[in-house]
Amino acid sequence: MNKSNNEQTHIPCAIVTGASSGVGQATAKVLAANGYNLVLTYQSNEKGIEETRALCESEWNDVQVVTVKGDIANEEHCEHIVDRAIKHFSRVDVLVNNAGTTKFCNHHDLDGLHVEDFQRIFAVNTIAPFLLTRSVQKIMAKQEGGVVVNVASTAGINAIGSSIAYCASKAALLNMTKSLARVLGPEIRINAVCPGFIQGDWLKDGLGEQAYEKIRERTEAASPLKATTTADDIAEAIWMLIQGPGLMTGEHIVVDAGKSL
């Protein structure tokens, strides 16, 4: 059932980037279950984004889902995403900067990373969240406020991850989250979640199945809770940051079963 713009203004709207699989898909599902209209971005996985749409609609029959295909490393595309949200729903209440990229490269292999690798990884993981946050700032400030959640990584804290470039991009994202918190308040809260090892195809495809299983087993053995996270675990943490605490901004929470302790 389609609703008019006037009716839609009373329903919260969330933008979730990288929503065709993994954490983005799980987050979209949680938001739909809690009554949010959605603008979901993806780059190439059309089958995955349609699966996300179906999951969201099964959570809440009246959910309105707009999907936007493109590259968030492109400034004009970031602006287009927010324009689509305003056009369809007349508001933006939540932005989840989830989309990310990496190059799997052993940290000892300095020659394995090229300038283009750093530029692409930073463009998606750090610059795009800034561009999208900048684009939602005005509409959120005009409303009763809004919330931004950046999906960072424990790689940004402990400098262990798929590559040095990836670690650096997530560290920059955490630093930027603090900087933005100072200037976005009091209308907008912005925080970050830092997942550790996340079960799923992204790491399995990047590491190879054998290495993936070895690292998963080693990580679980070294974690106080003897576990590794799933996309649903991270989505739960993102939802927690969206709900509150109302006076929490510029912070990050680590979700890794205690591995970083």
C-alpha cells in the first residue's frame, strides 16, 4: 500500500548503505521490524537487495522500501541517495553508514598495496560516510533531530585486519565520528560500532574457506565469550545506538565477544 507524502512524514525513515547482504541486510530488517521506511543502497548485488526488500516487507507489511544502485564513493551519488529519501518520505531520521570495502593483503606485504587501493578504500570507508552525513545534516536539523551510526571495525582500534589500508580507513572513521559529534549536536547524535570477526561470506570469500575457519576457531578460543559475531549481532548493536542513550555521541562500542580485552 502506497502512502501519500503527508502520511509518510509521520513514519521514520532510515538510510542504510551496503544493504544487499551481511550487516546492512540485518540492520534493514531490524529497522523495518521497528516501523521504519527504508532507503537501501547497493552497488551490484541486485538479487541480494531484493532479498533484503522481501525480508523487510515480511517484518512489517506497510514498510516502504526504496533501493538505490550506485557507488557511494561518488559525491553526486551520495547526494542522490538523500534526495531520494526526501522525495519519497520527506524526512531522514537515521543514517547507517555500513557499506565498506577492502583489499585482502598481508600486513608484511607492503608492495601488495598500491595508491589506488588506498584511494578506493578510503573513498568508500571514510569519505563516503562524511559525504552522506553532510547530506543528511540539513534535513535532520530541520526535524526534531536524527541519528547517524558508522560501522567501523576493531581493525581501526588494534590495527589488525584485512590490510593496512583497511585498518587505517576505519581508524580515520572513528576519529571523524568524534569530530562530527562536536559539530552536529545538539540536533544529531553520531556514534560508531566496531565489530570484530563477523561470520559470513565477506570474510570467507576474502580469506578463503580454510583460512576463514582457522581464524574463526582461533578467535573464538581467544575470546572470553568463546564466540564470533554474526551480522544479526552487529545489527542489534546498531539498533541500540539508534535508540540511545540520548546523551551519547562521538563514541564507539566494540562488539567482538571480548576478543579485544
